[in-house]
Amino acid sequence: MISKKLAIEVLNTALETGADYAEIFYEDSSAHSVLIENGKVETSSSNSLCGVGLRLLKNNQCVYGYTNDLTKKGLLALANSLNKSFHDKRLITVNKLDMIKCKNRNPVTRSYDDVPVEEKIALIREGIDEINSLKDPRIVRTFGSFADNKRFVAVFNSKEKWFKRTTEFGRMAFQVIAADQNGFETGFEGPGAQHAIDYFRTEKVNPRKTARKAAETALKMLTAAECPSGKMPVVIGNGWGGVLFHESCGHPLEASAVAKGLSCFSENKIGDYIASPIVSAVDDSTIPGEWGSIDIDDEGNLGSKRLLIKNGKLNDYMIDDLNGRRMERNGNGACRRQNYRFIPTSRMSNTYICNGKSTPEEIIKATKLGLYAVGFNGGSVDPTTGEFNFGCSEAYIIRDGKIAEPVKGATLIGKGFEILKKIDMIANDLDLAQGMCGASSGSIRTNVGQPTLRVSEVTVGGRGGELK
Amino acid sequence: MGKYDKFFALAKEAGLEQVELSISEFHSLNISLFHGEVDEYKDNNGYAIVARGILNGKCGSASCDVWNKDKAAWLVKEIVANAKVIENDDPIFIFKGSEKYHKVNTYNKDLEKVSIDEKMKNLYALEKALKGIDKRIVEVAGTEYSESTEKHTLVNSNGLNLVQKANYFTFVGQCVAKEGEQTKSGYDFFLGNKFEEFNPEEFAKKIVKLTVDQLGGEACESNKYKAVLHPDVVTSLMRAYIGHANAEEVQKNSSLFIGKIGQKIASSKVTIEDKPLQKNVFARWFDDEGVATYNKPIIKNGRLETYLYNLTTAAKAGVQTTGNGYGGGSKRGIASSFLSLKPGKKPLDQLFEEVGNGVYITDVSGLHAGLNPQSGNFSLQSTGFMIENGKKGKPLDLITVSGNLLEIFKDVLEVGNDVTVSPSGVSAESLLIKKIAVSGK
């Protein structure tokens, strides 16, 4: 850790040539992961990260550098190197640093530092035992893993503020590969949270349930036919289905795209209809213990709940202070980075579409012929054009209001601003699912989420010919 | 060794039989422009150290980014704790060294001499050119210059001490085109280590063309089409395809190439080589286990010649390693190095003529979601053009292409002569293929 006195000296050196903001981001984190493959502990690895990122802003410009040399000499050298980018008189002097106090909504009752690796192995083995109890010869390879991370961060900035934050999180994952004469299929489940390891032994989340689900998906998809292609109504399952909103709308509503006019929603104003009136959507970093929650963001703005879309109308964005300058808005607690090696920017946290009034059964019943997509591999988007894609790992055909045969290899594509307007039914079974989101400030933990919903028409890509 | 003596001494004290350090020391610089101003300037200096060691025949590992004696002690403690829980019985190796290494130079000291003014001049020129070529370009979304210098050291308790230094730079340009209600974006990378080879105006022309050419497109009828695949598309598919040559996947029953050595698995037009010693910025003359690398065909005239091995999988199979042990951690993974698809003789125009009527697929996205690496099935968001009467026709908007990797490489009718090296370290050409399923209207 660096002292407040040294932090003030480094900030003032950084500010010497006219920067209007300076910020020290100190990080000391440790991570551990263990992997069991085909019943045997295959790898066990520890990782430690410790470094400082220094960010200087002047108007819309950002200068950034990082170092692992945490001595006074090393930090001053970094400040002196970065301040060469500006050539004006000093604007700001830092005289003191006051602590920003924030709630700790995500306390981990038992630190992962105190969990022996044997306990993590025992947890994973329960899941593997469950898969083995299926005694299905089509299962050719199994993976079970547990990864945990403890991250200490301290930030000091030229607004004469500082804060520190410790977060801990764990993730349990199972992957099953099944094979028959026709080829291979995979099933994957990976719940995670900012909770102690006991969270992974509850009724909702436990190794047996998680591992069984992964195995069942792989086996079910082995018998699935190729997904038909073309335009069709698609019912998207709750939880992971939220990757649709994450890609099609979440990314284009990040200030990093909006501020520069590079979002497909740049020309829309707050209050414009961008979705069907039954759609409301939220990015909320304050949900206790959730995978994507943060109490305070990487530049010292408190976590918040942002209502992005209210009854179909554009209502808010995810904003960081720098992009906020172009938008004439203040940051709203969305500034995040993977670690000290990345320049932070506006990112999502726990992003979801809110509950509607239908039930999942009503939605299926109301669909004569279409696709029911429940498992997903992730996706990607070009925020400028709004063109997105996401791949389904588990899907079914809906026939006459009933879930019929399984299909595999479905990819859904479209333009975000078009798809949001075609959402015509939303159920009341909101759930969240854990993922890693990659963008310019690195790979970060985010939750996607939604209730079961229907899109009246989506382009589906698959190898199974026309839907009949 | 010097700097790392303390680590080796502590490891010995802790009872570790053999230990190894893989150290990367790097410096990088990134400068991006937006609307004629420096948007981001990033200067980075860092370390990445991966340590592994053997205790009672089991291998544990730990990694960090700071080097001092406390960290050396932490690494040893973690390696011991991790090794104690390992149950995998596979043979493991801390390598003594190959008899001979064929060194390839991947460091150009002239690149260090290029002034910051020269870099900025090229960056401004690129932005200006992107703006000025075509009035349908409504925005230059960003231009970026990056450079990286990395020194990679592999040192172990069996006396191995190998060092490879590399440097390269990249330029990236991205622009947005608009016509009517339609918006399209396009970008491209330039990667090299000879600064004089970069021409901002030529590079800008290429990006603008690939962006505006997409305008006015619409989806085609869903159907199976004869197709030409752009080298960028071939690159993406080929990487996933060659993943099945990974000996570990083969030994663990999850490869589509099991039992296929010596058999014809692709069209006889297809020859794919792994060329770590090719003279370019991607060259690697030793792998992450310290084994001397060499060039070899993986698929020759459609026949599968070899799997790719590291020391562990080679020992299990009773063969020599192919020098493809890459990746960190206690267990080295397996990867290809510089993959190269052997070019054919025909230019792109002639491939279009041979198609007559079909599609030309220029880009695929969402590979992590739409391509199942295990089954080889893919269904991917794509862009491209119709091929009409033997010529490139109107652009295609919002389509997916789907198929299977094994089938695609069996269906190759011709390989083009348009050798294209991608920034991901793959050399590929256009492919003419019998059929691909397109989902559109």
C-alpha cells in the first residue's frame, strides 16, 4: 500500500504541467484456481497482481501509465514521464486527501484466504460424483473447477478524495463433453457471486445441481437436430437470455460509445421511444452479493441503480466522468477496469430487463411456430451499427403452443434498436446469470438477466433448412 | 541467472525437485486520436512471471508481476501447496534443452529509433485520409498506434536459459459510413516491425473501401450457395479446425481428428503448415517448454500428417514433441504457432468466375458464441457480397453462414493466390468452396 503523503506528492507531480485531473489506482490482488479433469486434480495455480495505474486528464484527453515499481522513485518517475504530454501551467494543487465512505453491500463472511484448497476440491468432487452417477457412456470428458479472487484497491485523486475497497468472489464451473457416432456436444454451467464458499452449497446453487445441468445439456444436444434457419418468432428463456439485451442495448448505452456519437442510440434523446412500451431495463450495481455489483466504482463514484429504459423510453446511460465531459453529465458509478493495466471506462454491472405481466407458460402457449432459446454461449455487438449476434447452446422448436424437439447450432442476429421494438410479451420470472464481459477496459464480471420474453421476429441462423 | 538465484535457492530448500521460471518483461505504448486530438496516450512497463516446480513428481504453479525476494518466497510457498493436491499422473518435464536451436530474429532495433513525432505524423495522416476519401464516411471512430517490445526468458534448474526478444507496431483505423438510414462500420489492423512499410494513405483507402462497400446491402434468400471465403474468414475457421490436431484433445477423446493420421481429411488442394521459423514477427524458435521448434506440414494435400505435441503428450504417445508446448500454468498446453495455408495459383477474379452465381463471404463475427469448437459446427453473423455472373455483386446485410469445419475443408475446390497475413499470426488465401448454408430472408 502507498501512504497518503506519497500519494499527494505523486498527484502533485503529475499535475505540474496543467492536467485538470489526476488519479492513482493501487491494486493488490490474489487469485487461485483448481481444475479437476476426468475425476483427477489436473491443475492448481495461484496468481498475484500488484501495481499502480496513474491517469491524467485534461479536457477530453487521457494519459495513462502503469508500473510495478511501487517505490517513491518508481512512482515519481511514472508521474514525470506522463506529465510530459501536457505543457501548461499547474491548475490544481492537492493539499489533503479525505476518505470517501461507502456501504459494504458485498461482505464475504469467510475470506477465501482461509479456505484450504482441499475444501474447494471436495466441493467440485461432489459435482463430478453426480455426473458419474448418471453412468452414461456418452460422457467422454468432464471438467470441474473453482476459482476465487481477492482484490484490494485504493484510489487517490486530485479532487482531494481517496477510498479503499476489498472485494472477494468465487465461481464454480462444470463442463461436460458428450460424444456419439455423430460427433461431440458440450454443456457448461458456471455460477459465481461475491459470497463465501458456503454460497455454493445452498439449495439454489450447489455442485450436484450445477454439474447435472451441464451433463444434461450436453446429452440433450447430442440428440438434437440442426436448428432451422430464417426469420421466426423467438421465445428467449430467463437468466442467460439477458445476453440479448447486454449485447443489443447494454453496450450501445455505455458512455464510451454514446459520448463520441458512436452508438446506434447517439441520435436518440432521453425520452425517445427506443423499445416496445412493455420494456423497462436496469443496470444496478447495488444488488448485495451479486456477481457484477460494486459499492464504489474505479474513480470514486458510488454504485447506483440506473433505469436505462422506462416503459420503452430511453431514460439513462452508464457514464464515467471522462465521457461524461462530452455529454455534460457526471459519472454515475459505472467506471470500471479489469486491473491496474487498463484505462477505466463506462461499463455494465448487473444489467437486466424488468419483469412483465405474462407467465412463461402463457408466452409458450401463445406461440404457434417458433424457437425457444434457453442456453447461450455469449455474443458480440458493433455498438455503432447495433448489429449483434449471439449463439444458443440449448434450444427447442415451439409447435402449437408446446415445447417440442431440441435443436442445436442456432445463432440469432439482428440490430439492437430493431429487436427492442419487437419484444411483444414479457413474463414475470426475472433471473440473473453470470458472465465475463470484454471491452476496452478489459474483462470484467457482469450479470446479464431477464424474464422469459418473446421477440416477434428474429433472423435465426442454423444448418437445418427452413422451419416447417 | 543472477537476479533469480534467490528463487532457485528457496525452491531447493523447500524440497522442490526441479523448478522453472518463464519471465516476460515488456514495454508498450498506445496512442489514439479522436477528432484530430490525442484521445488516449498510454505508456506501460510491466513484468509477468510464471513459475512452476515439481514436488514428488507433481507439478504446481504460481504467477506474479513483481520481482523481489518476498515474491520469490511466495512463489515457492504456492508451488508447494499447489503441487501437493495434484493427482494427474501424466509424465511432466522441466526440459534440459534441445541439441540445436534455429534462431530467428524478431527484434528490429531500428523500430526503437522512430521518433514520437514520426509516429504522430503517420497517425494524423491516417485520420485525415480516412476522412477525405469518400463523402459517405461520416465519422472516423478512432485511429490508434501501438508498439510493443517484449523480452521472454525461460530459465530452469536444469541449466536451460533461453532469451527471445521481439518488437512490433500496429496501426488501427476505424470509420463509420452512412447512406440513407443505413450505418456501417469498418476497421482494419496493420502489423509489422519495419516502420517504413506502413503507408497511411494506402491503409486508409483499404479501410474506407471495406466500409462503404457494405452500404446498400440487404439479406439474400436463405439457401445453400457456392461460395468464396475471404482470407480473414478462412483464418478464423482454420484456427478452430487445426485445434483438433492438438494431441491432448486426441488423447482425451475430444478431437475430430482421432485415428485420422495418414488419412485424407480435407480436399487435396489443402496444405496447412505450422511454421514457427518463418521470418516474421510471429516467429518462435523455442516453445514455452524450451524445445527447439521447426516447420512442418499438419495437413498435406488433404492428408493429416501429424498431431501437435508438447513434451507430456509426446511421452504418452511414444513420439518426439513437435515443439508446440505453449501456454502458462503448471501444465503446458498445446498450440500451433504461425499457421500457413499453402497458396494456389488462381487470382480472386478467377475464383468469382468459377463460382458464376453464389456468395462471397468477407467477414464473420461472434466466433466465441457461434462456433462450437468441439463439434466443429458453426453458425456465424456474416457480411459479404453476392457473386453474380462471375463478378462481385451487391452487398449482403444481416446474414448468417453455417456449416461444419470438417465439411468446409473437404469442400474446397480451389485455393486462391492472394496470400494474406493476419495480425493473429495466420497466413491464408481465399477459398472457393462447393456450398455454404446462408440464412437471410
